[in-house]
Amino acid sequence: MKQAVKKNPIAHIYAFAAVWVIWGIFLPMYALWHFGILIVISVVAGFIFAKLLPGKTVYITVPDPEPEPFVSGNSEVDSLVSQGDTAIKEMQRLRDAIEKESIKVKVDEIIQVSRKIIDNLKEDSSHLPGVKRFFNYYLPTTIKLLNAYDRMYDQGISGTNISGTMDRIETVLDTMIDAYNKQLDSLFAGQAMDIETDIEVIEGMLKREGLTGSDFSAPKGDNKNNNE
């Protein structure tokens, strides 16, 4: 994040001091009126230099403010959410450090799905039992693999061990993406079941009342009007 900072000028300070130095060298300073004139001249000189050499605005990069820690009242949920947020920051760092574009794309997808899983846990703590493995194994293992890939890439050589391992990591990232997506999908299993039940109930009610498909019949008054 960029922040504008106003740098105040200091030229007027130098001008003020220079007047006093020059006066002290070449002019007398034993009478009170000498000091009065000197003060006036130095103030005027400082004002003029401040106008001629004004301050300038510079932009500096400041870190984004840390978000407020998530608090749900469930210490285990809060711990996992914090753990997940830290993991995402590390994956973002590694994503920026890795130069290969195909790896960046895969890491972006992993980060995106990870955020959705974390957000779902924030919204519904009942997901806790189903996401522990994700937080305790999937995320740390993914970061470990990306760290290994980054270190090997920095070696700048294409030996059998390094190249083979890097290729293997790139391939397994696809598997990790599938696993992450399945983890996210599993969080909606209970909701999907509830919705399916609601659909079956409403369909049954509509059918019993003759309000579905060919069972639907218009009120008699409408039929009479149509015949007319």
C-alpha cells in the first residue's frame, strides 16, 4: 500500500542561519537595533527560500494493516483459521518467488480454494471435524512441496534428481488441487441433503394439491370465462 508523505523544506532554516553567519562576519552586533534588523532580514530570507524551494510529496510503501484476529468463541476453530491465514500468506510469498508461470497458476487456484474452505469454517463451526485433515496435513504438505520446488529452482541446474523432483512436484500439485476442491465440496454435503429433503417435501405437497404438471387444473370460474 502506497502512502503519501509530505517532506517539509529545510532551505529556509539554512537561509536563516546564513544571514546570521554573514552578518556576524561583516557587520557589527553590539547594538540592540543590530539584532532587530538581523532578525527581520533572516526571517524574510527564510520566507523567500521557503517559497522558492517548497517541500515535496513522496510516496512510500507501507505494509497493509494486520486484520483483526477471527474470534468465534471456539478456540479450536479460531486456531485453525489463524493457521490457515498464515498458510495462505506463505503460499502467496512462494507464489511470488517462483518464476514458472504454470506453477503460479496452480498455486493461485490452491489459494483461492483454501480461502473458501477457511471462510466456510468461519461461517459454520460444524465443519470443524471435516476440515482438520485439510488444515493439519494438506496445507503444511503443500507449503513444504512449494518450498522444496523454490529451493531447487534457485540452484539453476538441471540434474536428474532436481529436475525429476521438480517435475514430480508440478504433477502432484494437480492432485492437490483436486483434493482441495473435493474438500470444499464435502462441506456442502449436509446442506445438499437438507435442500434435497426440502425439494422432495415441496414436490409432494404440490402433487397432492394438483399443482404440478398435468395434474394442474384451472379454477372453474376461469374455464367458464374462457368458454365465453
